[in-house]
Amino acid sequence: MKVMDRYVTWTFFKIFMICFVCLTGLFIVVDAFSNLEEFVELGEKSSGLFAVLRSYYSPRALQLFDRTCALLALTAAIGTLVWMQRFNELAAVEAGGIPKSRIVRPILWCMFVVVGFSLVNRELLIPKFRESLARNAQSWDGSQARAVTPQQDASTGVWILNGKVTLAEGKVEQAEFRLPDECAEFAISVIAETASRVNKNDLHPAGFLLSQVKRPADLGEKSSVIVNSRPLVLTSRDYSWLKKDELFIASGISLNDVAFGQDQRRYSSLSQQFADLRNPNVWKSSRQRVEVHSRVVRPALDFAILLIGLPLVVSRRDRSVFMALGLCLVVVMGIQILVLTSHALGASHILPSAALAAWLPVMALLPSGLAMQMRLQR
């Protein structure tokens, strides 16, 4: 690296880290004070308040970096150029016969580093904390009941509609299940006082053991339901290990799926999300398919933001830092509106496929950014 490259690189990462640390600190202060009572209570039950805050906000710092890395990188790039322009360093460099494109080159390499680290963070670091990120301060230790997120087992057609999930106890209280059409003679809706998640063993497949069943009322007279040679609903009439007020429903849905739904899946790695798409037990919405495809194109989209925003600032002669940052925000907001609009069109089936909804912003922005960079080079 040349002396100028080291200077530009150091300025870029210095501004980047200052912005990220300030943004993270502001987020922690605001969020911590809004949940201070819960944190104090958790600290009294465990190893102390600061240990709870550290375990709670460490993964959220990674999440905040993932969400803001493109904006922070563009801010750092613009700040670097405006800083050099404000103190007439750009004029001195250009007087030496060095074009602006030569100064922009190390900034582009710095952007490659930021995008690469964000990819590692998104695929390797964040998935290790996906359960922590899906929980909030009120349900951090799993002792608080959460409302059920309606889920469907795509392989059996069983819906889990209502109830309260307590992860620490591994059960759903006031659980309501809706059975597929094949179980119409048995019942359409099943309501029980508790539903405990049980794993597969020699007696039954994986599913939920319902206790104190309220609906159907004549449970003792009901026979089990077998669909396509697979047990779906087991009753005490056919299976002696069940009590008279108990019922077993086969399902591959986990308690985490019931408690968090899509909140936990969006923090999974790309390979895990592809596995969920191929999992017959998990119902896949069109929005989930769009999100998976958008993860594939995310690095290209992050880099396109810089390719478009950077030439707009370099071509301006105004040395105002605030005007440059304002232009940066306008560029990012415009790109985000385009991305959100495209994803919404794909989720509502207006666009023909989820892949097109994810790739459309990249196909629109990346060529434009490359053309602006080529013009800047000239």
C-alpha cells in the first residue's frame, strides 16, 4: 500500500468505527432504560445486572452491524472524501497529477472488506445467537409465557392456532389445534389445557401430548386417525399409554417455531434457510421465499449503495459535511424504498416469482452504480 492508500484506509475505518460505536451506544442506552425493570429482575435471579446486559446486547450489536453496515460504510466513504476536501488535501493531491479516481480506489477496497465481514457476520456469527435475538427482555429467561405464533405443519396439515408458550417448561397452555380435512370425522378443532412437546420414541413419532382435553368432549369414544399409513392423532382408546383425557398429535413443529415463528428463522444462516425451505414440516410463505433470495443478493446490494452514493459526493464541490451526509441519507432511503417495494410486490404475488422480487433492485442499481463509477474514472 502506498502512503496515500494507508492514509485513506485509516481515515475510512476511523470514521466507520466512530459512527458504529456511537450508534451502538445510543441504541443500548435507549433500549436498556426502556427495559430497566426487567434487566434488574433478571440480574437478581442470575449473576448480576452487567452480566445480563452483556449477554443480551452482545448479539444485538452484531445484529445492528448487519442492518447498518452499508449505511455506515457509505457514511465513512463520504466522510473521508469530505474531510480531505475540507482541508484542501484533495486539491493538493490533484495538483500533483493524481486523479480523484485514484483516491476512490482504496475506499472501494475498504468497502469490499466491510461487505465481506458483514457476510461472515450474517452467515457465521449471528446464527449462533438466533435464539437470543428472537427473545426480548420480557422473555429472556424463558419463564414468561408468549403468545403462540400460528404455525402449520406442511407435511400433516395440522395448525397450531392459539395458546401461551412457556419455553422453560416446554409446553403450551390453553392450546388450540386445527386438524386437516382428513380428520373431519374425528374433530376439526382440538382444545386442551396444556400441550407438551415430546420427541420421537418407540411408542409414537414426534409431536404434542395434549392433557386435559376440552374439545372434543367425547374423547374417550374417539378412535385414532391414521393418514397414509402415518399416525396423525392417537387416542387412549387405541393406545394404553395415554390417559382418558389425553391426546397425541403428530407434528414436526418445534416449540421455538411456535414461540418465535419467522423471527428466529430470519437470523438463521443461508444454508439453514434453504434447509427450512426443503423441510416438509415447515410451512413456507411467499415472504419467506423472498427473504431467502434477498439474502443471496445482499452483498451485491450493499456494494451498489456505495457505487451510487460515492460519485454523487465526489462530483459535488460543496465542502459541507452535513450536506454530504444528507445526500447520503437520501440515497440510502431511496434505495431502501425500492427494495421494500420490490419485496412487497413479490410477497403479494404481483411479481411472478420470489427470485425476481429479490433480484430486481440489484438489476436496477448495480449497472447504474457501475456506469457512475466508470464516468468517475474518466
